[in-house]
Amino acid sequence: MYTYLPRFAELLLNFSRFQRVQDTLSSIVVAVQYETMTSSYQLPSPLLQRLFLPPRDPSLLLSPSQRHLILLSEPPLPSIEAIARPEEKLAGLRFDPSLLVPSTVVDWATSLTIRELASAREWSVDLPTDSEGIRYVRFHPTRELFVFCSKVKNEPRLELYQCVRDRNDHDGGRWVVQRIPLANRRMNFITGCAYRFNRDELLVSTVPLDHPDPPKQPLTTGPAIQVVEKNARKAPGRTYQDLLKNEFDEEKLRYYLQVELISINVVDSGEESNGLKIIPQSMGGAMLSSASEKLIPQNPSPHILHCIQPSPSSRFLLVTLLTTFSYSVPLSRFGKSIQIWDLHSNTVINVASLPVDDEIPLSYDACSRHPRHFMWHPVKDEIVYVQALDGGDPSVDVGENGERDAVYARTLVVDDHSGEVTLKDAVKIVGLQWRFSDIDYMESGMSIVEEYRWKDRMERKWVLDANGNKVKMLWERCWQDRYNAPGEPLMRRMGENGQFFVVQPSPTSFYLKGAGASPLGDRPFLDVLDFGGDSIVTKRLWRCVAPVEGELDPLKEVDGVIPRERKDVYETFVCLMGDNDTMLISRESKITPRNYYLTKLSDLSNEIQVTTFEHPQPDLLGVTKELVQYKREDGVDLTCNLYLPANYDGTPRPTLFWAYPREFKDAKSAGQVKGSKHTFVYARWASPIHWAAKGWVIMDDFALPVIGEGDEHPNDTFIDQIVMGAKAAVEYATSRGVCDPNRCAVGGHSYGSFMTAHLLSHTSLFAAGIGRSGAFNRTLTPMSFQSEDRSIWEARDTYITMSPLMHVKKYSEQDRVGKLLLIHGEADENSGTYPMQSERYFAALKAFGIESKLVLLPHERHGYRAKESILHMAYEQEEWLKSLELGTSI
């Protein structure tokens, strides 16, 4: 059926939803049923405009000395102009070719404030007069100074500055900004921050002075050819975006990543010609044109400097060079050369040569078969790294007590007479039965090593002595069991070159901080764990204030005593100061935004308020929040954050259900409460909470656990389990009398969008759905997705069954066919959620006549960023749900 609409009537009615095919006075044909629309950005209601554009709280950075807090203020959202800048997409990277920063860098702080914690004194620091904003703040490891880069107004240029205490200020408080001259060099941030401290020197990655213009696009590069050789090793590849495609891509990547490393003494840099020094190993044979410095040529090499780590002594650099490119994996898995650069003798020591890492099995228990995780020991010039003993393949049988990973060390030795540096052969520190996860070093010289086993979500932590011998197992547990999580070691930056250590009150103890999950919600804590005796003893030092209602376990309270004072607030532990008594915490309530406070373990009544942030969204005042619990039909416990509108009158309301499914290996962990009902009621751009201000009831983050116990795989029963979870949520809200079951909508982002499509296909619970940036055809991600680590050839039925595209006919046959709004960023970089996923799914919905709409947001990635895009998203969602607000269901 078609409608004929005269051109003048279209203009008169501002019927902008339909595409204007030709500018003519004659009538035009508009397909009402199957519309294709192009339009300008739209604005939601004034209420939603206010809610989606709140002022942002400043970002907070604590100095290594823990004496000063930096507050960086940024605008609420960047403009579409900022995110629409040209970008290159190479080897899994996306970056601005003019600024040489990742494309995600669009937020620049426009004000800088420094606050002294002890005195509460505060200084507003004047930014450079030509600054559009600043970013990449980095502290000196031991001095009260920091550096940052400034974006020059209306120019594709970044400048380097340091901020130091004013020596001429007799009160010792004022801070001044000084430009660090780079002799016309440009910094390169593409693969990370361009600078880092090495004691009093700043190492800066810069574009070579003699760098030519970018390579020009050829008419053709010829055929792009990839080959699998006969008898090659298996190389399953996950779904990656922005991979190299041809020789021109390779040429561009080499061009943009080529850098020279310079060293600047920022403590007394002085004039522009002083303080600037070239790291000779990074050079390609060029000569320094300014001052008297000369560039010492490096061995001729096309390799690319990827990352550097200064040694504890600051004499050496651990350097990673990119050597071999690949068209099948991103840059992080390219071939590499690991080297040590001696800054005293200008020599290079080769540590390892690694090929392209494209042969890792799909299992999440798999890893590279080559050496990995190269790092410095934090107190000595010794390289630590990890290597798989099973070839990185968990299917290899290593026996009941066999080792899969091992940690090794190689020590640098300097000859006292000749000064010659040699790298000793590798020595095995410790073997691990599971896969290596991390290693943290203690002040005492001991360390804590962590290993994991993905298949059953288990982790273990060991204490090692200075020689790497296992002293004691701290714990072995399922990391999904939040109620019994012991926390993580507390780290503090204490090394002279910025190294982090586990904080220890004694040689055989250390601090733990954790979320403190409980049936009453999260209550963060600080513990001290002592491993010196026959058994491990943990003592609770601090915990978030207990809520007014609910039964407490005295064994999990401070000193084993139920607290007398109870308040409905939420507190988090931030850090412990150097005296191991003073600590920084945050506090918030449902109606009071998060602010920060200094207090003492020895006297919690001694408190200093550090920040005074105000409510950014007053339109949400009066919205109430509950953390509710109910059961799935199979008895699994479920939770949800229930939001009721202000001045709620007790009548059933249209209800928006929002979720993100999660996989679990046991029902007990799946049913545990997560989060806290006492956190501040605040709506971020991706949140559904805005609709509570419009009178909706919100069931946010309603639990949709997908459980696969033992050898079972969670995804084999994915649909059945999420349908059970959704039915339980709707039944609970309806039984409470807050939900009108005829006016329910469901939505989610990414995996939540995928979930939304399934719930509309397999139930009649919802009149409408909103799916943002989802994936709907799992055959397009055949080498695993989300937490699924089997390939489509190992789990064919699961892949097909889990594809909403395959169920569109069933969707169309539901008793109530809910309409579906699809929104997707045109530049979605997320693995597996190509925009094509939404385009193909929309085509299928259209083929079956299902009411639907597809909105593609220009320049947007997996998470939307621009003000115009986010407001338009809000507009589309508001219009899509309007019929339910009016009391009409579909």
C-alpha cells in the first residue's frame, strides 16, 4: 500500500522523515511501510536535553606523594565536529593522522585545579593562552611536578608543558606552568602516551625531524594475497576490525608509527638548546640540526619503536620493536624484537625475537607459545617474563600436577673493570599449574603471583620468597563468587623510578582492598592479611558504613563487632597514605553525589571533606531506588535495581527493562547481589534511568545469568535462561503493582541489544524494544564471541540458535509482536558488532513486515560520544516509547 503526497503538502507538514527523492512540483511516491530516511540531528524534549547534558564532575588524579589532588574539568560532551576528524584505521588502531593521537581522544580538560589534601588549600592553574585543552597528565615519580600536553587552538598541534611549584612564592603553594621546548619536534601518542619519566629525565616519542609527507594513495596496490603454507600450524583468528589489507596500509603504518626517542631533563631543563638529548638507539641515521648535539646512528632498521620501560636504576630501557606485520591479527600480535638499550654506553642487547602471534588456540585458557609479559623487576636490573610450557594449548595433557606456565628471570651484570654489560641466561623463578595472570612485588622483596583457569573460573594466589620459592598459597577460589572475594593487594607507587609495590605494615603482611559484596549489597573494605604463621589470618580495618536495615555478619565487620551507627550511604576506599593510617574515601547516597574525604583508621571521627561536588541532574531528585530480589522459575536468585518516578502514586506505569546477560559456572554465584542500592541516582548517557524522570518505572540491570555448571556450556541453553530471567522480572514488577504488563519495553547496548532481539523473538512480554550496537548473526563471528570460546565448527547448533537473525520468522509470529528500534554507530570498532550486523538484521525484519527502525549514527563507534549523536539517540528512544507513555500498547 502506498500513499501519494503532494510536494507542497510535504513541506507544509514538515514531513522530514521521508527521503526527498527529487525536487519537483509533481507528486512524489513515498513508501510508508518501508521507509528510507535521511534527516538532520533531532533534539529530545527539554527534560531529556537537561538530563543528557549534565555538567561533568572533574577527573581526579592523586600525586605519587599523596599530598596533592589534581582536578581536571572537561565539557559535558564533545561536538560531532570533534569526533568527525579524519582518522586512519590500521592494524586494529584508529588515530588522528594530524594530531597523532587515538581517535578516542576527543575530551580535553579546560581547567586545572590543584588541591593540597592536608591543608585543603587550592590553586587554580592558568593554562597556556593558546590552549584548547589539556590531557595526558603524568607525575614525576618523586618530585612535586607533573607534565601534560596542550592542544593548540585551531591548529593540529600539541605542545608539552610542566607544572611546578613556584620557587619565588614564599608560601610554597603557587604552581606555575612552563613550556618544555621540543626543538620543533611533534609528539606521537598513537600507541600510548608519548612521554614517561625516567628519574629526572622525560623520555618523549617524537616524529623524526626529517620525516617526509605521508604516502599518497596509489591508483592500485595490486592483488592483496595471503597464503597458508602446506603443513602450517593451525591459526584460528577471532573477528578483528581495521586489519592491514595491502602494501599501502603497511606503508602508512610504518610512516605514522616511526618515532625518535628524545630525553629531556625536566628538573633543570633551562634554555631550549639545553636539556634536550637524543636516545641514539632510536635514530635512523639522521643528524640533529640544533645546538651541538649529534645523533648517533642506530643499526639500519625499518623496525618501529612500540613501547619502552625504564629500569629501576634508570640506566637501561626495555624496548619493544615491531618487526613483522600481519593481515590477520592486530598490532599487539605482530612480530616483535625485545631489546635492552644501555643509556650509558649506547649499546643494544637483544633479548628475544618473536614471530607474528597468530597461532593461539581459541580457548580462553590458551596463550602464546612464545615468551610474553616482559617486564623489569622493580628493584633490580633484571628482566622477568613468562613462557607457556604446554605450547599455549590447554588441550595438551600435562598430567595432574604438571605445569602450564613458568616465570623466568634474566639478570643484567655490569663488569666493574671494563663496564661491559652482559645478560645472563634465563633462570626459572616459579612454575604454575594454571595460566599466569599477574605478579606483584612487596616492599620486603617477596612477591605475589596469580594464576587462573578459565574453564571453571578459578584463580590462585601464591606468596613467593625473594628467590621465587612458593612460601604459601593465599587462596584458591572461583572469582565469580563475589561474597567470599578476599580483595586485591593494595599497591602504592614507592620506587625511585615510579615502581609500584604491595603495601606492607610488616614483612609478613599486606593490605587488601575489596568490593565487599554481601546479601545487603556491596560494602567496600580494607583488610590486613598476615601470612607469617601456620595459618593465614585476616583482620578487617575498615568497612563501608552498614545500612540501616538488614542482618549483619559480625565476622565481616571491623574488630568482629556489629557497628552501632548505621546509615544508608555508600562508601569506597580510595587509598591509604604513607603513614598507613590516613586514608582517602568517597561517600555518596541516593540523593547526595559522590564526594571525597580524608579520615584516619585510628579515628574515623576525624574527617576532612576534600571535594564538594553538586548534584548534576536535579531533575532526578525524588526518583527512588531499590535493590530488589526475586527468583527464576528454576529457583535461581535474581536481583535488579528498581527505580520509581518522583511522587509515584502507586499505580502501574509503563516499565523499561534494561539488561546485559552474563555467564556463570554455578547458580550460587549467579544469584549473588551485586552493586548497592545506596549509590547516587545518576544517569549516564547509556543508562535508561532518564526515563524515570518522565514517569516510567525502570528495571535496570535486571539479572540475566546464563549458567553452565561443570562441563556444560552456558550458551547451549542461552535462550531458555534469558527468557526465564525476563519472565521473572516482568512477573515481579507486575506483582509489585508498579508495572503495567501491557506497556513493557526492553532494551540494551551491545550484548544487551542481542538479548533484546532474542526476547522479542521468543516471548510476547514486551511491546517495544531498543537495541543499540548489537550483533544478530553469530555466523559472522565464527571464531568465538563474548565468553564463548568454541568455534562454529565445534558448536554449530549453538551458533545458529544464538543468532536472532535465524528467528525472525518466529518473531513475526508472536502473539504480540513488539516493535524494535535499532541504533548503531557507523564506525563501530568493536569486535563482532560491525554496523552490517544491524543492517542485515533490519533487512530481515523488513522482509517479515515487523515494525522497526534503523538509525545509523555517523562517525560513532561502539560507545557514542558526540553531543549531537547522543541527543539524537535520546530523541529516537523518546519517540519510540511515546505510544507506551500514552497508554497504548502494540
